[in-house]
Amino acid sequence: MLLEHLNRRLREREAAALWRQRRVADSACAPLQHLAEGGEGTRALLAFCSNDYLGLAAHPALIDALAAGARRWGVGSGASALVSGHATPHAALEDELARWLAPYIPQAAVLGFCSGYMANLALLTTLADAEAVIFADKLNHASLIDGGLLAEARMRRYPHARLDLLDAMLADSTAALRLIVTDAVFSMDGDIAPLPELLALAERHDAWLIVDDAHGFGVLGEGGQGALAHFGLRSERIIYMGTLGKAAGVSGAFVAAHPLVVEALVQGARSYIYTTAPSPALAHTQLASLALIAGDEGAARRGHLNALVEALRTGLAAVIAAHPHCGWRLAESATAIQPLIVGDNAAAVALSAALEARGLRVPAIRPPTVPAGSARLRITLSAAHSRADVDRLCAALAQLASEGEHP
Ligand SMILES: *Cc1c(COP(=O)(O)O)cnc(C)c1O
């Protein structure tokens, strides 16, 4: 019964060109990715799909830090943070991040998490009680949607970045607690949320602003401090979530907010309390990553990344201008996330496959991850890419556009 039922559902998914497949990488995270093939061998593909924006995931200094951290602190934390798993490197990481965020959130306190998914569940289930209403951008990350669904509060979703509609929703609300929730950089579109305007709305309507900076932390802002630094925002009303598995190249996440917010999470957040604390060696490595991000090397990597973004956008705009019939569209993004919107699910999958035949790996992203009719190639750049890598991608797309190989 169950198996028949699952089989039917899976075949429906396949028929809708929504089948997802994992691939086995036999190499460290890097632009040149060795993927396991059917038999014994591997095949090297030039990949544009990681969120390792600064190219730190396999950085020698971080590899050394992980090894040194494991020698000093061991591999496992042994228990949840509240039982006995909270060690010196975890505390040092939280202190350092609090120092980073203090210019933007007065008195900022920080709490570390195993992942951004868990941090977002913690935030929304702890803060958004039955007296609260969540106001969420429709394109927010799945973890924010799931957190909102798990929370007792009602969740109202506003069309992407529509400040006027959000304003009206807030004006309408008589809830005791109002929480505006947004991605800082939208993960499938790459655009940056209008955070100054969102903060102004929060102030006007006595609401709080939860900012998920998974794709901004490490990349945006002069020193890589993220989206708040990018805009020069400062407010007690901001509750900030940053992740350490994307630009920071490791894994994990943190919340920075007013000390009372952080204390409420420690006391009540189930995805903090009922899970084994991250490895202390990882916390030690995350600290080393922060030092790289803030130093000259981080600045140089951000500079190189921004130059690659410019080059890619120029290259793709030229391809689209020369081949308007293909119906591709470049999204309005100034970040390392550069979607090429194709529209049809099968067409996006076919384009991705045609690139792969040319040795390039760019994933097709389909609904429900993105709205129906906006299937796309999600191109992401890393400071580990070279200008030649970007040129090779643009040349392959130009060739495919002119051959009309896509359906
Ligand atoms: C990746 C991501 C998360 C989840 O972070 P993990 O550490 O990977 O669990 C949360 N929000 C956004 C916007 C993301 O892109």
C-alpha cells in the first residue's frame, strides 16, 4: 500500500520534469569538480553551483585549523550545548561574532547553531507565539517558511519586496507582536532585500525585523560583515541570522540579536536545546574563517568575486541580445547568485544537460523551489573561479543559443 502510493507520487514527479538527483563528488569543493561516473571513473566538470562564494571551503588555513582544533578539542562535542557540549571555541566564536555585529545591533549577543535551517526554526518557533503575526516575503527561504508553519503565530506572506503591500498589512494588524521576516539576499534570485525600507516600516509599525543573511554574510559589506554593514543599518529591532557554510566555507549558523532575544532562544528553542552541539573543532575552524574573511585576503577575494560578477553579467547580456529568440532572461542581481531564467521546466533541464555535455555543471532549479514558469539555471560564482572560467561558460551558452539546441 505505502510502496504503491509512493511509487505513484514519484512517477508523477518524474513526469512533471521535477525529478531530483544527487551526484557523488569525488573531490573537495572547488570550481573543478570530479563527479563519479557509472563505473570506476570520474569526470571533471567546471561547476557553477556551490555557495562557497569566497572559495574558502578547501582553504589550506581552514584545513589546518580543523586538524588543530580536533587535536586540541576532539571531534565530537558529546552532548547538547545545555548539557555539556558547549566548549571554549563555541564561546569564543559567539564572542567574536557579537563583536562583528555590535556596530549594527546595539549590545548584540550571539548564539551558535548547527545549521541555518535550525536557526530559522528556532527563531520563528520561539519568538512567534500565538499573539504574534509573521509578515514574510513570498520568496523567503524554505527554512523560514517551515519555521513560520511550525510557529503558533499566523503567517502572512507579502509578494516579493512589495513594501506598499507589507505596509498595508502591518497597518491592518492589531497583533501584540509583529515580525517582519526576509532573506537579505534571495537565494534563487540573487537580489538584495530593501532592508533600509523594511527597517523603516518596522519602526513605523512597532515591528521587529528578522534578517536571514545566509548569502550576504562574508560577502557583503566592506569587511564581509554582511547585509547590515552593506546598508549601514543599526537598530535594536534587527534580529540577524548568518550562516557559516556558504561564504565562510565551513558549516553552521548563528543568531545575533538583543541579549533578551538570545536568552529566550537558549531557554526555549527546541532546535537549539534538543540537538548535539556542533563539533568544537568546527567552532575553532569557524573562528579561523572569520579571521580570513576580515583580513586582506578576504577583501581581495571579495574584489575578485565582484569583478567576476560584472564579467558574467556583461557576457550573458551579450548572449541574450544576440539571441533574443531563446527567451532567456537575466535576473536583476548584483550578487554572486546570477540566475538565467529559462521558464519551462523541461527546457531548463535540457539546457543544464547540454552544458554538462560540454563539461560545465550548472543546476536547473525548478518549482517548488522557484515559482511555476520560472525554471532557471542558477549560476553561482566563487572567488575560486577565474575570469577564463566565466568566459568559458558564456561561450558555451552563446553556442547553445545559436545552435538552438534547447527545446
Ligand atoms: C542555505 C540557507 C539557509 C540554511 O542554512 P544552512 O546552514 O544551509 O542550513 C537559510 N536561509 C537561506 C536564505 C539559505 O540560503
